[in-house]
Amino acid sequence: MAAAPSPRPKVLWLARLEYRFHSWRERRARARGQKPTVAAYPGYGGADWVRVLGRVLIVPPLKPRRGGEYASVRGWRSFASVPVGYAQVTVTIDGVSHEVVADRGGVVDTVLPARLASGWQTFTMSVEGGEPIETRAFIVGADVDFGIVCDVDDTVMVTALPRPFVAAWNSFVLDEHARQPVPGMAVLLERLVRDNAGAPVIYLSTGAWNVAPTLVRFMRRHLFPPGALLLTDWGPTHDRWFRSGQAHKSENLRRLAGEFPHVRWMLIGDDGQHDDALYTAFASDFPDRVRAVAIRQLSTAEAVLAGGRTAVDDHSAATVPWVTGPDGAELLECLAAVGIVDDA
């Protein structure tokens, strides 16, 4: 007797509505002569593979200022671009071209075969025969045993993201040049990279892919070491109104553990969201994959804006060093005290 066919997964009506809305915006943009392009994001890879990240978008034109410089970039512009769902993208790595398809939201997140030297390597992405866009990925060497995973919101950049109205202001209205870095965090990350040659840096955030270009410019402007970006899409899924930020972080941490079994990770986050609980769970499940954990403590004002603090557990019995501090300078001192960085 033939087995009954498995039921088709339910698709939340809001997800279908979102896709139709973006399809309508795409048709309007194409009718005005606008063409899609690829927003390429830094990725990472291993000895014989590369995780390629990007998004296919139709970007609204930006009017130049007098003198040729662009006007200050407001956050809303990051969300004004039109995602092009299911677009076919050509990725060319070391002279070999691969055809990949973006997801419903235009996001490209795929693993391709390639044998590249360790360190930063470049390749190109293009869509619909357009101009190739150069991007890059950090290739982790087989001899590397230290890596860094760092949260972004309220760890690298002061955002107070969890509170909806403040998040909306920071994401849609605030000029990106007004965003402030967390004091001392760039120095802390740069020190960890300097002391551990070849270490990958992964910026893991619940932020939307829309803000990836803003994050790249912000980190470059404030001298954070370059690294791969692992963001998410705020839109609805087949069974949820919004994607789970905690699930996004947890899944990527576990993925990194599987992709790089020889790497022990330095995990950096803050106490304004769920980083402490996520890192605790990861360290419990993969104790041999964690080198240390550093949790930044939000100030009272930041905690109020962020909707409160997450209670940080007592990690005195943890099998890995676990430090807390209000900024990068104190975290660096604490990490030096437990031997993670050289006390120099």
C-alpha cells in the first residue's frame, strides 16, 4: 500500500502577502528602468569551500550633494531597496562560475566548492548579466585554533535595539554617522586578532540584512577588524510572524562548531538580550569549542532603553573563562587576568 503523501507545509498568509508586495514593487521599479544589483557581504570559508553571502536588490537612486559627495545616509534608505526574490546570481570564484538562486527575500546564502589560500580572498557576484560586484571571504586555515564570534547591537554599536520604538528610530531615522560605538570594543577585537594570527571574526547579529551596508561602513569608520556578517531577515516565515533572533544565533553558532571542529571560539555579547543564555547553552553542549566568553554589561540608561537587562548567571563553576565588564577596556583587562590575551 502506497504511503500517504506528506502534507504541504502551511505558509503564513502574511509571508505570501509580503512576497506579493515586493513583487509589485519590483515590477514598478523595472518599469522605471531600474535594474537589480547584488549587495555583496563578507563571508567565510574553509580549505575547500566558501560560504557566499549577499542580497539581490533594486536600489533607489541617491541624489548627490553639491561637490559630488552623497548626502548623509538615513536609516530608512536601507529599507527602501526592493528585494528581488528567486533571482539567479552568478558567483565566480578563482575563475570558476557557479549559478545560484536567491531566496524569497533576495538573500544569497550558499556554500560553494573552492580551494583558496587562507586569509581574505576576493571573488565576484553578478545578476542578469550586470556588472560583477567584487566581494570577499575570510578563509580559515587548517592550523587556526582560535576564532571570534561577536554580537553587534549594544556590543559593537550602541543601539538599544530590543525596545521597538527606539529600535525604529535607530534603524529608520537616525543618520548612520550619529551611531556610536561601544567604548573600547574596537581595541579589544583588534587585540584579539593581533594576538591570534589567522583568527576569523564573525559578527553574529539579530539585525536585518537591510542594515548590512551600514554596518560595514560603521565598522570601517570606527576601526573594527573586518569580519563576516551573519544577519537575518525580519520578515515573516511559513509559520511565524517574525523570524526568531535567538534561533538565528543558536543555529549559526552550532553551524560554526560543525564547520570548524578545530577552532575554539571567543564569544562576545552583552546582557541586554539573550547572549548570556545562548552562550551558556553553547558552552554546555560544546565545551571543547569555547575558549572564553565576554559579556558587556549595559549601563543603567542603556538598560532602560533596551527594555531591561538579562540576568547573567553565576559562571564561577564554568569550564571556560567567563568575564563581564561595562566596556571593551575592562573586558580586555579581565581577559588578560584569565590568560586569554597577553598582559602587555
